[in-house]
Amino acid sequence: MSTTLKRVHGYLAEFDSVKDLYHAAEQVRDAGYQRWDVHSPFPIHGMDTAMGNPRSILPKFVFCGGITGTTIAFILQTITQTNFWSHIGLGFLQKIVETYPTVVQGKPTDIWTLPAFFPVMFELTILFSAFTTLFGLLALIGLPRWNHPLFASKNFPKFSDDGFFVCIEARDPKFSQEGTKTLLEKVGGKNIELVEDEL
Amino acid sequence: MKRNWIHPEEPQNAKRYWRSVSELERRESFLKDLGREFPAGDTLTDEERENGRRDFLKIMGASVGLMGLASCRRPLTTILPYTQHVEWMVPGKALMYATTMPCGGGATPLVVTTHEGRPTHVTGNPLHPLGGGIDSFAQASVLDLYDPERSQKPLGMGKDLSWAKANELLAAVSAEAKKSAGAGLGIVIGATSSPTYLRLLGEVKAAFPQAQLFKYEAAGAEGSAAASKAVLGAGVKPFVKLGSAMRILALDCDFLSLDPVAGEPISAFTKHRAKEAKTADMNRLYVLENRYTLTGGMADHRKAIPASLIPAAAALIALELGDASAKALADTAPAALKEWIAPAVRDLVDNKGKSVVLAGSRLGAEVHALVASINNALGAYGSTIELLQEAPAPEFGGFAELQAAVSGGQIKTLVSLTPASLYYDAPDAQGFAKLVSDKKVKLVHVGMLKNITAVQSALHIPAAHYLESWGDARAADGTYSIVQPMIAPLYDGASTIEVILALLGRKKLGPAESAAPEAGAPPAEDAAYTAVRDTFAATAGGLDETKWNFTLRDGFLKGSTSAKAAATPNVAVVAEFIAKAKPAAAPTDEALEVVLAPDASVFDGRYINNAWLQEAPDPVTKLTWENAAWIGSVTFRRLGLKDGQHVKISVGGAEIEIPAIEAPGHVTNSITLPLGYGQKGVGEVGSDRGVNAYALRKQPGIFVLGGAKIEVLPAMAELAITQEQNTMVGRAVYREGTLETFNKDTHFAQKTGMDAHIPENISFYKGQVGVKSDENPDGFDYETKHQWGMVIDLSKCIGCTACVIACQSENNIPVVGKDQVRKGRIMQWIRMDRYFAVAKWGKNEVAQQSTWAEDNPTPEQLENAEMVTQPLACQQCEAAPCETVCPVNATVHTDDGLNAMAYNRCIGTRYCANNCPYTARRFNWFDYNKRNPLIDTTVAGIVTVNNLYAGPLGAKKEDESLRLQRNPNVTVRMRGVIEKCTYCVQRLESAKILQKQVQRDSKNFRVPTDTVKTACQQSCSADAIVFGDLADNKSAVVKAKASPRDYQVLKYIGTRPRTSYLARLRNPNKEMPGAKDIAVWSNNQY
Amino acid sequence: MGNFFPRWTNWLPLKVAIAVVFIALGVSVGVAYYFTPKYTRVGYEPTQPVPFSHKIHAGQLGLDCRYCHSFGEASSHSNVPTNQTCFNCHGPGKGNIKSASPKLELVVKAHETGESIPWVKVHKAPDYVYFNHSAHLNRGISCVSCHGKINEMEVVRHDQPQSMGWCLDCHRNPEKNLRPLEHVTNLNFQPADLKRADFYKGLLDKKIPAGEIATVIGGASAKADDLDQILKLAETTYGKEVTQAEVGTQLKKHWQIQPPENCTACHR
Amino acid sequence: MDASAPASNTPRILDREPLVLNNRSYSWITNRICGIVENKQPALWWILFIPSVLLTGLMAFCFTYLISTGVGVWGQKQPVAWAWDITNFVFWIGIGHAGTLISAILFLTRQKWRTSVNRAAEAMTIFAVMCAGLFPAFHVGRVWMVWFLAPIPNANAIWQNFKSPLLWDVFAVSTYFSVSAVFWFLGLVPDLATLRDRCRPGLKKFLYGFFALGWRGGNRHWSHYETAYMLLAALSTPLVLSVHSVVSFDFATSVVPGWHTTIFPPYFVAGAIFGGFAMVLTLMIPVRRIYGLDDLITPKHVDNMAKIILLTGTIVGYAYCMELFVAYYSANPYEADAFTLRGLTGPSTWAYYFMFSFNVFAPQLFWYRPFRHNMWVVMFVCMCVNAGMWFERYVIIATTLERHMIPGSWGVYQATWVDKYTFLGTFGFFMMLFLLFLRFLPVIAIGEVKGVLPQSNPHQDDHAEHGIQEEDLMAYADRHVPKPAAA
């Protein structure tokens, strides 16, 4: 080991099969650890319960995103194509985007022309939802983060092939140099490694 | 942080791009050519808009990139004001002048719109006793003025001569003539009614007694002249009062379009065809002809008979009227013809004094003689035909005499002033040309085109356009009409009058050496001007300046109609004519007949280089840019021909090879060949278009050639036909009924087809349609706004293409060339749809729903098909399907009910064109205004393609002169935008603004009733188009819309068009064969 | 093996995001200003071939615009004067004012050669726009509304954006610019200069019922039978001075000013 | 172990055909799929790639010519203002739909077999939409003015016409493209991580690493990730249906007889899926063979897709017949004419016959199982369908316009060489993109395939030797709810 200052990130233990990992996770959970995670090449069914993860709040974001899209589309179209806002006494809105009075095919310029606006409202809803999903997800899981202590580990890269890992972070209140290690051994973790983070 | 941008003194040849625009606008070089009539100046601000508009693409196209640039420099554009002010000139306002277009033996009274001295548009002169609409030739004549390929320099055997040299040669001619008292001098003129011209010719005759005068028109014949001279006496001219003729029988006489008779205008005829209430009083037209003419299309009863049987038919009529001398000839007529003629003649007789028989001008003397006696028997003279006394004129020989004189060596110098081209259209033209050269005759030719005669003549003098020269003419009724110049000769051409004056040694031709005259006042020393004034003085009895000025203003001298002739027809002589006539022989499969007829686009060939006319579809065949042999369906299909397949037609030793086209309604075993095509070297518009049919003609005055052989060749030509579908396949697009149907149910048209059961509109909202009211708050405001609308009366519309061309000239519509027309991209905003309808498609015949059976009627059916024509442009739908589909709001509705089209907003998705049920929208597929479509370009030395397809590598159209014709008030469209009829919105807007100018701070802003007219409406000589303000109850259009015949095309789909049509009425005679079949087809259209 | 990506990259996304936001803002603001007529046209002030000073002629000497631009009220196009017009004062045999001045050199030359003076165009509507001077001048829109105070300009300067939006703005609320016809070419006109009495008298002389005038001032409820009552009403509504709103609304109503907002009004 | 008790009394369920044959291991899958990217490409790849690039060049040339010279270089005329341009647009957009369908709808319906084809299908979607987008963009007369379509504030105070189906198109297509791209990228992230972890430091590692966003496969990530994936699937499903409906509105909302039909939206969507699946198979069958993915893309997959083609093809056939019936039954002669002319008397009846036989008759072969399992037959049918669907759009657009309402305006359309080469060029463009995708990205969703292996199931041997069923697993998880740890 060089003399460069390092910070302990946590213990990384490898497991042979999904099954082992699953049961290990259950036990780590029951041991009451909070700041830990299992790493696998694919999502494992039931692992959330095994780890006791809460349900994702992403859908709520997406709902808001969608609503925003709908509203923007509605406002954009009604302001520029109808006199709806003037009718409800908000004519100044139409002043903001000076609109040119356009009558096409004798269609009305009041709110009753709304059905013609549904397609765009729908599309924008989807569009905004989709982007909220993407960026919401990234925000929730804190990606992109290209630099991470785990990448420093030798055998961690197997996670994207056929390796199954449990990593208990040092930040966890229950973390102890000995206790945690033994726990991991107990649950059948192999080549347990102390992951450190260069500073 | 704004900045001031001080334009530095630009160094020459720096900043090419930025300076180019202004250079474009200045065009000094060209202005010099134009001379004083074009003072550099505010003309240009108009010009500039126009040019600028054409650079719109260049500038806007780059705009995205340039905007940044433009913010620090912007194109330097200059305004060049007049230095001396020009009388009457208000920059930005059009000036109207009255003038006259000399045509044939008559005159077309015109009003010419000029913008800063540029004539841009012509219309009929409503003040003139014979004024009103004009034909397509007059309408398009303004383009000839600017034709960049007009003959511009004097030529000697095809080589350029200086004007000095030309004057010299001309002087030599007159000196020679003086010496020899005119012996050896021959002058050929065309048909004319110009008193000055004739007077001067008289003076020539006086000065050079020995000189010989001849008259020659390519498509003219002396037959009628000879006959009327013999029967009515010399100097007596018949004037047909179409307005008072309730029964008309036309013998191969296309008096409504290509073969006008001296008489009242067409509107006088059509006014008796439109009825709005039950009536029996409607005129009736019988037509006998071999091919469909527009007159035939208007007929109530039409029979297709070989042209060679026309004399027999005439004789038959005469016989029916008791002229025994006609018996021999009459007996040669087939029985079927007798059955047809007998009831027709009875009808004429029943309407004695209200009936008239007309004969085609190219028919033989015997026919005209017979017709004279027939009309006499019908009591037509004095009632439907006025006899007018003409002013005495010198004697003219015909072409035969000319030929004789030349071959007899009596002619040393031949001066050709006729619009015809002797070496091209004369009978046996090559023979004549050879004769002339063999006899060492010096030919002096005056003409506007560099045609074969021009280049082969010893001296060719470029003729001036009638808009460039002083002159006069007598209208059919003898009204003295003035021809006044709008603009100094663009290319220094000389009018025929001036040439005569030069011969008399009173004028030098070519550019005036002397300094320009004061603006406004005509040059005092202009000999032509003085000559005309002299004639005027003579006619008006004294040179009264006020009278003269009024005459100039009105374009004619009030009350100058010719006196009635005291002549009484001398029918005795008719017998002699009949005796001369050889008995008719009906054509057979082996010996066909060939009929040579003038063409609707180039007439006898004189308009060959007029792109508008070339591109205007033939009213009958819808063929553009060339001619083809019209062959009736029966013969056509017997020979197994396809449209465009070449045939070799040989008659009397001569033969031509020409593409064939199927002509429904054309009689069997007869071929019609339109004349005037196949000319060489006349310019990129006219050169080598079609085939020269004159080649078949061997002796003068004969236009019907018997015993022709036809041979089918494998070669195929791609004809540019604008309409593929000849039938309506049962769709109720065009509706007609007989007077009887109409009297039974005046509203028959509104109940035709699906219109009878249109479900009511059950949508939740009405939207902006109909009249604004409490129930319909979004409707159109009829209180404070104008509401434009149009009605087209199909009973009156004869289907000539005058409106199409008027629209083209008013709205800067580009010409797209033959190739593009063939590809279906013609730009004309008005599409003149022509349908053939077969009686057999009526009730209890072929089931209506099955279109296929109707697509192919039998040849026999087609031979007797009815022909109907329907002008169709944007219908200005109130609920316009095109508008709602435009993604960028480039076409929206205005509060006066127009379907507006903002070119500068259009991005060209063409969705509107798809969604227009009338296919009234046109797309600029290429840069038709910038790229000359008539030439080919070789790209990078590899491939040769039509210039349009060469894109940026192609040649740009730089014809300054054609630009001058453009209407500065209409955007010149760029490539990639949709365009369409806008009811001449530029006229509507300026009318509204004018009203504001007048009213200023007072209240009435409604444009005075019926004062604003659209271009098509003005041009219509049949008064078929009514346009006006629907919100103005006094207006004509409101009355027209109230007519029971009023119907909307495709009303069923609920577009609520502002343009509607009045169903056509026909007035069949029950006793006629096949009377029951007439208009039956219209009964169950859908 | 160590980390492939250095540690600082972890902050990159955030930084980029913030940067993008600012750049986007900047660009849109920039475009909105620099790429619109407000910037590209206003202030354009090219040097003219002849140093003609509107300030002297229209301003100090008080020449009426229409003396030179004589056809503005008759035609779509307000013409640039002919050389003759200049010579009415400067020409030999006429006023002959300053005929020696070198500034007039080009004018004299033009008179001799007949070659026009190439004035530089300042106000250039796009080629597809059909502006009509007569329609505006005859209906109480002053030169100054579109061209600014020419009478104070030494060299003519592009004063207003003259963008489509700008046109529409006035076509929507013409009352902001309407004025009595006699003041159309008076570039210094202020509504306050008007005598209220004369103004309303003028309207009454045009046979406009006092009642109507009153309703325009004070709404449907307002009544008036004669000039005095109108004046009182107006004074209470608009205060001592005559205001533009007052003049504009009256004229709009009684001249039936309904500026068109159709495409076809300007594009054909 | 109490686990045995429920195991014993769970009803035995028939084994399913395994989704991955010869029960392969995780690393085998990783190696096999990543191998495609990491090893040298087979000669065939180059043989296909080079011509594709050339064709792309041709396309570029054609579009340059079009823009520089004018729309006239195409064959359009009055009254046929739209022809190959919009035909190609609808064709390509349709192709795209299968991708979204596979990745979204099959995901929602828990169709596990999708995992081995969805990646390629999504890629195809994106590339197809790119090709599609080219046409509406360039078919306009003034391309340089196309920004008029974007609702941005402007000094002209004039805005778009939101009532125009064409503007709906603009929104629909751009949304469709963005959402598909997002969906695709999200799916790619874990696999990019795999590639990242397999390659040595260098440019490749940087790029893969950059786009893998530092994925660590932690379960806390996976759980959010799966929610996101689910959401996108749920969003794409209505989107994909809407896109082709909106495209069909271009026609359905018009007044043109033969266009103005309410059946269009469902008919277009079905057609799109139909054509899309055909294209998926056309691409996947060769890929499967060339890259030896037979164990991952099994006959079962082909069979399933063939069935879908059969189904949708029959729906399309039904739509055709229904059109005819409505035309007859509506008693509107114009409508009736439109179809008489299309099928019997018009100038372009040949197109109608192609359309009918290719789209309705050809797929009927799939009723017979051996045909569904014979790759050559499948390829043949798919080719027919690809062609047939193009002809369908051609018939609807061009031949309908040829016979518009006013007989006087009728005209026959003829395509020019530019039309043809442009279309050909887009195929090159499409192939080029797809080949590049094969070259640089995992053609099969590695993670997802691993996820459907039997050993990926934590309770594999709690049950008997056969794989556990989805529904059991659902029930099973609950029985593992943590009991409060006894203190």
C-alpha cells in the first residue's frame, strides 16, 4: 500500500449465485444495516423486499412533468389561436404573444375549437413525462457519477458479467471493522475486500 | 447599443453583393434603350419592388445567415426621382389610356393600364359602342410588345443593317418609283380598316400611278368580298346585329371566336341566352361544321358535316326558301342533312326578320352568294343585317393577281406590309419565294418577327407594335377609333403607316435624331401623328382640338359610325355563282378531306412568338404549344391511332407529317389542321413548334382540300394536353337543361344530383360562415365590411381563353413551357375545363353509379357529343378546406370573405393543394420567374437538361423587357410557394383605399356599386362573369346569385364557395332530329 | 485497477447543466433583440448624395412635407421630389437661393444632364409588403408616427422598427396615433395644443350628434346636448389638457376607423 | 424448511419452452454478445456496409439537388401534390412502430421473449424515424423557411395553425423520436457498463464509460431503474398508437374521397405494426445467423412474431374490405368512385393489386406452423409485407389524388429518377445506421436476457426442477416479509 491518504468506503463481498445473494441480503437487512447495497448484472426479482427498499417516488415526479406538458400545450394553443383568455378576462396574456387573428375554414375562435388541440396537448404530455422520467431517474440514483470507489476494486467489475456482490458502506452507523466483516463471512460472502477511496 | 451605419462612398467593384440589388434596379444601359418615355426615376421604385421581389429568394433564402450581417450593413438601394416632372404622372398610380388594336378588317377598342409608362395590361373599352370584352389575342398582345425576340434591327438578306442604310434603301425605292411613275412597284397589305392607311395608299397610287396594290391575309379569302361586291354592290359592308337575331344558322362560321363577323359584340348574342324566369323568348343557334368550334359548343342544334358539303347545305337552305337555281347543287346533299335542315329552315322562316344565316369567311364565293340570297329571303337585310356604306378605298388585287404580276415580271420591288409571312404561308410558298428570287424582285418586308420572310427579304424593317405607334381604325360599325402610342418604340420599329410615309418621302424611319420632346406632348414633327390628325380632321369635319382631345381620351370619335347604305341585294347574280360552283363530294375512307383552320393560339401564325397564347390550351383539344391533326373519333379509332401518334397526310402532291389527336365531335373522314405552326427562327417561344399546315395549300382562297390520303406512322409525339379526362363521368360539375326543363322547374339546377338531399349541418358551432346575425354571431359582417362574390353564367360562357390570359397578365403568372405543361404543372389560375357529354348518358341508359361504362362512350356517341366549357378558379370557399390544413397559417380567411394567400408565409407543404376539392391551387415547382423554362442547359458539359432542371447551374432569365410587363401591385412568386386566384385582391384593396381617400373623415366606405372589376370579368366578351359586393344589395352579383339557375359546384361537401355558377340553358327545336337527347345527360348526374 | 475517470468528473454534469441554462438564456435574449427590426432597422442613417437637411427645410423654414413629397395623399407611394421642385427656390430665374452653394452641385448637374440624383433609400418595406401612404394620411395618421421627427433630423434616420408586429400594434389600437387631418403633416403636433372647444365644434359641424360624442367620452351612460356640456364632460374625464386618448377615441369612433388586420391588406 | 410445504402443494405446471436454449451461463451470454462488438466484423458486414454508405451518399445528393433546384425534380403535379415523399414518410414511420411495440407493449404484458429482440427493434425504430423525418422536412417548397413550423415568438406576430394535422405531425413525430431515443438509451446503460468493464483503458473505455454514466448495478439503482423503465413503457404505448393515428389524420381529416375515412387511425396503426414486425424479422433473421445468436433468438421468437404478422395482416385485410364496404354502403358516389378507380378502372390499379396480394394473402401462409419455422418462408413473406406496405401508402396517397373531385383536373402521376433514388438512398442510410449499431452496441439486451434465465430466479430450487412461474413468484415474495427481529 502506498502512503497516500485513503478513506475506507466499505466491505465488498462476492456471492456465487442469485440465491446466495438473496438470502445474504435478507440477513444483512435483518442485521439492521442501512447504507449498503447489492450489486448484480441484472435486476433480481424480490430483491427490494429482501433488502427492504421503499417504493420509488419517480412516478410522482413524472406525473407533475406530464401535467406541465399538458398545461404548456393548452396555453400555447389557446393563447395563439383563440380568444379564450380574453373571454375569462385575461386578455393581457394574449397581448404578451401578439397573436394575429386567423380564421381557418370558418372554424370558431372560442374554446369550442379545443378538440383540434388535443393531439398536441397529448404529445407534449408524453414528451415532458419522458424527459422527467429520464432526468428524474438520474437525479434519484445520483448518476452520472463516473468516479466511484467501487471501480477501484479488482473483482468488482464482474458485477456486469456474472458477479453478485454485497457492499456495506463505512458510513453505516452499524459498520464496524470486525462485526461487518464477520457478518459478511457468516452470510457466505467470498473474497471479502475492504474497498478504499483515494483522496 | 444602437449604431449609425454611414454608407461610405463605395469604391467601384467593391461589395458586389450589397450593391447588386441597386444595380439591378438602375439598369442604366437598358434605360438608355428605352429613351425618354422611361425617365429614370420613380418608375424604378416600382420596378425596384418588383425586381426586389424576384430577389426575395436570394435575400430571404440567405436571410438566416445574413440577418446578423444585415444588422451592421444593409443593401444600399437608391431612389431615382424624375428630374423633369411628367404630366399626369403620379408615381405609384397606374394611368389608363384608351386606344385601339387594329385586327383584321375591324378594330378592338381597348383601355391600356400603364405603370410609369409601361403598358402592363389591356382590357376592353366600355365607352366604345362596340366595346366590352376582348378576345385572347388582344388580351395577350401586350406581351408581344415586350417580346425580347422581336425583330429589332433592319435586315438585308438576314444581315443587320443600320437604320441609315435602311432609310437609304427605302429612299432608293421611292426614287425609283418616282422615276418610273410606280411601274414595277408592288405593295401588299393585310386586311385593314384604317382610314389613314387607306388614304395614304391612295396617295401612293396618286403619286405612282403605275404602282400595283394587293391585299393578302394568310387565313383570309376573297370569296365573301367578291360575293358581297356582286350582290350588295361595292363599298357596302354588312353589319350583323346579333342582338336582334333570335334564330341564327351558322354555316362553318365560328363567329363567336376565330371567325368573327362584322357585327355587334358577342355579348349581344349571349344576352339572349341567359334567362332567370320562365320564358319562351330565347335565341336559338343552329350550326353546321366539320369540327367542334366554340360556336358549335354554344349551339342548340349542331350537326357535324364534312366541310365540302357546306355549299350543298347552303344550296339546300336556299332551295327550301324557294331559290330553284340552287336545286342542282342542293341535290348533292345527303338525305340525313335534308332531314336536319328542313325543320331548321322552317324555324328561320317562322322568325322572319328576326333570323339570319352566317357563312364562314373562308368559304367560297358561291356559298356567300347563296347566303346573301337566303338572308334576303329571310328579310334579314335591314332587320338583322345592317348595310353600311364604307368610305371609298383604292382597288386591291388578290394573291392570284400578285402571283401573276410577279411571274409576269411587272413587279421589280415588292413592299410587303401584310402581317402574313409571304414565304411561309402563301399558297405554294416555296414556289412563290423561288419565283420572287428568279424574277430578281426586291422584297421589302415589314414585320414584328424575324420570320423566314424577314430574313430572306432584301430589306426587312422591324414593325412597331400598335402600342408604340400612331394610327387609327374603323370598328365594325365604322366608328372612327384612334390608335395612340403608350410608349416610344422599344426597338425603334416603324408602323405600316410610317413606312408608307417613308415611301412618300415624308418620314425617316428609326430612332429620332432630334432631341426628345417635352414630356407629355406628342412629338409635333411626327409625320404619322400629323397624318392621323389630318384623317381625324377629315372625319370630324375640321381639326377641333377639344374634340381631338376627347377622341384621344375616349379612344374613338363619337357618332362617327358609317352611314347606312341604300343598297338592295341583287339576288339575280347568285345563280351565276352557283353555276360556277362544282358539286360537292362527301369524303370517303380512301379520299378524306383536309380542312385548314386558323388556330386558337397563334391564329394564322402571327402570334407564334407569344408565350401566353402558346400556353393557353386550345379551347377544344386542350393542346398547348403546338398543333396536331384533329381527327374525329370514328376515323381515329378506325385507324387505331393514339394521341400524339404521327400520321402522314398527303393531298394534291404535297404531304406533311404531323401528330394526330382525337377530336370528339369531329365528322368522320375529315381532318382539321390548325394553321400557323412550324415556323423557324422566330424565337425560343415560337420556333419549331408544331407543323406547318400551309404546306398542303397550293392555290389561294382554298381551305378545304379533298381527296387526301392518310398514313399511320409508328412515331409518337408527346403532346402537351392539359386535360386528360374528357367526360364528367356523371359528376354534376357542369349542369344544363333545356328551356323546356327550365320552364317546368326553374330551380332544376339546384336539385341536380346530391344537391337534392344535402343533410343539414348539425355541428355544435356554426363558425365564420354565412351572414352575421344573432343566431350566427360568428358569421361574416355584411354591415360594415365588403363581402366579395362571383357568379359565372354557363349559359353565356363560350369557353374562349380570354379570361385565362387576362388573369395571367394581371397577376404575373409565369409561363412554364411545354415540358412542364406535359408534366401537369401549368400555372394559369383559371382552368378552362372542357367536357364532352353524350346524350346517351341520360336516364335509363348506362347506370350512373358505374363510372367505367361512361369513361368510354362509343365513337359514334362521341361524334355527336355535346361540348361544354367551364372556367374554374379558386372558389373562395367560406369554409375552405385548404385553410385548416396549412400548418403555418399562410392561407387564412379575411373578413370580406376572401381566401387569402400570403406568399411570403407559405413554406410549400402543398397540403392545401391536396385538400382543395376544386384543385384550384398551383404550386411553383421551379423558379419559373427566374429560370427560363424554354431553353435547355448543358450541366458541367455532361448532361443536357431543360433549364429548369439545371437549378442553380441553369441560365437565369434576364429578359429586362419581359419584366417591364409585370404588374407592380402583385407579388412575383418565388419557387416553392402555392398560388391561386385571389379575386384580384390588389384591385379590391386599391378600390377600398380610393374610397377612403375620397371620404377622408366622413363615413361611407363602401366601394360604389360594381365599380371594381376583376381582370377575368373585364376580359369576358360574353359578360359571363359577374363579380361584386354581396353585402351591397344593388350590386349585379346579388341579382345574379338570386337566379334560380344558381348552383355551387360540389355543394354537397359544404365548402360554401363564394363563386357559384348559373346552369346552362339550351333551346332545342322539337322538330329537329335528336332534339329529345339534348341536355338529357344532365338529368341524373350525381 | 484504479478509477478510469478522475474524481472531478463527478461534478461535471452539474456544471454543464448550469452553463447550458445560461447560454440558452443569453442566446434567446440576443436573438430577440439583435435579429429583429428594433435593432436591424432603427438607427439606419446613410449619407445622402446631396446633403439635404430636413432640419432646415421642414424644421426651421417650416416647409410642409407635401410641398416636396407631393403625392403622398394621392398615391400608395410618397414620391421623392423632382429636380424642378428643388429649382423652384434654388433654380436660376426663380428664387435662385444659394445657387452657388457647392452642396447644390449635384442638383445643378442633374438639371443639366437629366441624370437623376441617386437618393439612398432609408425606409424600405420588404418587397412583399404593400404599404399605402394615401390610406394613412387621409385618415389622420401623421408622418411622424412612422418616420419620427424628420423635421429635427439633419440626415434622415430610420426611427421606428416598422416590423409587422409594430404595424399590427397600431392597426389594433389606432387611437394612439389618430389626429385631426389638418395636423397630419404637423410633426410637432401635441394633443395638448388643440383647443378642446374647436375640436368638438369640428365634430359637431360634421353633423355628429352631441350624444354620441358624449358616450365616447363618458361611456354609455354619459349624456350631452350641446358643446358646453360636452366640454364639461370632457374636462372632468380627461382633465384640462386635451389628451391623445381623447382625440383618438373620438376620431376612431366618428371616422369609423377600422384598420384591416387581413393578410391581404398588406400582402398580395 | 417450511419452504417445502408450499412447494409440495403448488400445482405442477407444464414446462415452458426455455427462452435461451442449451441453458447457457451468464458469462457465455456476455461473451457471445459483447464478442460481436469486440471481435472483428465478419466479411459480410463490410459487404453490406460499403454499399449502404454509397447509397447514403446518393440520398444526400438527391436531397441537395431537390433543395437547390426545386420540388419539380420530383414527379408531383396537379392534382397529385403528394406522392413518394409522403408515401415514404408514412412507410418509414410505420416501420418504427414495431420496435416500440416490442419494447413497450410486450414489456407491459410481461412477454419475456421480447428480451432478445427488443434492443435491435428499438434501434430500428430510431433509425426508421430518422429516415421518415427526412421526407416531411425536405418535401416542402422552401426548406429554408421550415422554422415557420416552430412556435417561437416573432416580430411578425403570426403563429402556427394548431388545427392543421400537419402541425400535429410535427409534434407527434418529434416526440416519438425523442421518447424512443430516451427509452433506447436507458435500456443501453447497464449493457454499456458491461462493455466498459470488459475493455482496456482507452478511447473505447472512455466512450462506453461516459455513456454508461458510471453504472454500478446496485439494487437501489435497479429498483428506480425498473420503475423508470416501466414508466417509459407505459408512456410509449399510447404514444406509438397516437403517432400513427396522427399521421392518418393527415388523410382522415381531409375532404378527399378515399382519404376522408374514420377507419384510418386503427387501420394505420395495425398496418404500422404489421410492416414493422416484418422489418424486424427481415433484419433479425440474418443477424441471428451471421452472429450465431441462434440460442438467444430462437424459433420461438420468430414463431411469435410470425403470429403477430398474421394477426395484424388480417386486421389490415379487414380494413381494406371495410373501406370498400363503407364506400359502397355510404352511397356517396364520390367515395364509391374513389375505390372503383383505385381497384378497377383507374390508371394505377396495379398498385392496388400489389398492395392487396402482398399484405393480405402472403401472410396467410403463417397459418401453417412449418412455414413459421422455415426461415426462408418467413423471410419471403416479410419481404412481401415490406413491399406491400409501401404500396398501401402509395395507393392511399398518389392514386387517390390522381382522381380528385373535378374530372377536369385529373392527371396520372409518374415518379422521376430523383424520387426513386431518394427512396433507395434512405434504405442505404437505414442499413448504414443499423450496421454501425451492430458494430458498436450490444445487439441484444444482455442484462434483460440474463434476467430471464432460470438461475436468475432466487427461488429456483425452492420449487421442483422446473422453472418457477411469474405468478408464483409474486405470491412467493410476500411470504418473505421480514418478521420483526425478536430482540
